[in-house]
Amino acid sequence: MRAEAKQAGIKTGDTSGARLPCAAGAQYDRIVHAEEGGGGGEGGQLAGHSKWANIKHRKAKMDERKGKLFTKIGRELIIAARMGGGDPEANPRLKAAIQKAKEANMPNENIQRAIMRGTGEIEGAAYEELTYEGYGPGGVALLLNIATDNRNRTAAEIRYIFSRNGGNLGESGCVSWMFRPRGVITVALPAGEKREEVVLQAIEAGAEDVDDSDVEILEIYTEPGELEKVRQALAASGVEIASAEVQMVPNTTVIIDDLETAAKVLKLVDLLEDHDDVQAVYSNFDIPRDIMERIG
């Protein structure tokens, strides 16, 4: 088991239109190398930092825009069905998208309609997947998953959001090397409540790592292809899973311990996540618990 220094969450390919190279230099001064144990605490754990606070902040924002959430999930269902067919048992990506839709209480009729659009049974917009990359305030890396039917429009709008909020939309590859895809299972489990039992169950099911550095949650990491197997094993044993999905996980984190900078980072992320064409935003920031509480 390894306690890893980590981010507050947040997801990216190629875009049309000119894109500036990512600025280099100063932003790297505050990077904490998780594998080298920087930042204090045992095993590289960042004492006083709360991923759960960051997760709750983002969940609250998504709850405020339930309609947009359905739109984003609908696009994922369409793309997944188009890429791998309409049978979820033969299409792991579609199965995961359906699970996510059900967790969001998306009506079954909407789910089936989106799948049929993806398989071509009914007419619908043709979405393509892209990846955008850039930097935000404080030098944080941002990686965006995009699903759009008009790449020129999307590129212009995302670039505008970055430039108006202290960020810089960069060239393909400028930050993606800082991330790697991993299955991430989040279990809301306060310290002391069957933690060791859940950790052992996860490892026996095939998990690679378990991060228990946060006092409110466990984060379980798998190879992307093993995510569903581990999720099912935990669910079958009665573990209540808050979320399970493949994410782009950062290799390092940037600690944002300045209140103003942290607020700017969260504002930029909120604006990006609010855009209809942004399916997911990944980042490498780590905001201390006391700063998150002051932001609210």
C-alpha cells in the first residue's frame, strides 16, 4: 500500500487553430515529486491536504448544473456506442458510461436514445474526441477531454476561457506527459471504519495501489483494464463506492497554498467544466484543507 501525494481531480488530443506553447520555468518551482516523498508526512503524504474537500467542491458544482451533466454523459454514451457497439457486455466503455448515467439518475429513455444515436439507429450529431492541454494560475497543468461537433468553435471558446482567467492553452503534448491513465475507485470511508479490510479486498481483487492519506476517503488504483473487475469485487463485498472511472492521474502535484491563487485555479476549472464540449478536466493541483475551507 502506498500513500501518494495527489491532486484534486480533473481530463485531453489535438485541436484546430493556433495554440501557444506552454510557458515553462517558474511553474515547476512548486512541483512536489510524489514518488520521492516530498512535502512532509510518511511515504510522501502531504499532511493537511484534502482530496475529498476538492471532490466535494466539484460535486457541488456539478449538482448545480444537472442538465449539463446529462448532456456530457449523453455524449459519452453516443461516442462509446459508436466506437464499440451498443452491447454494454461487449463494450466496457459503454458499460462504464451507462453506470455513470444511472448514478446521476439519468432517465433510462435518455440513456437508450443516446446509445441508438451512437449506433446510428436514430439520427444525431457527429461528435469527435479531442484533447486540449495548458496551464492555469500557479503553474498547474490542465488536461481536457473534449467531445465536439465543431472543433473550430470549441478551440476558440476554450482558448478564451484560459486567457481570461490567468491560463494558457498550449500545444499538444505540453502537459500530457505529466499524466498517465489509471482506474480510480473512490470509497467514502472515514479513518478507522474497516479501512484495512477494504484495502486487503482491493489488493486481492487486483488493485495496484491504495492511497489512504486522506482521512475521509480511500482511493484505489488499478490498471485501466482491471477497473471493472475490482469495482465489481468490492461492490459484491458490500463496499459503498462513490465513483469508479478511468482518469488521467498526475505523476506529480503542485501545492497551491495561496488563497487568491487557489480561488483562481478553482474558478478556471469550474468555467472549463461548465463548457458543454468539455467532458472532463484533469489537473495536478493540491489545495490544502484550510485553504479549501476558506474558499467554501
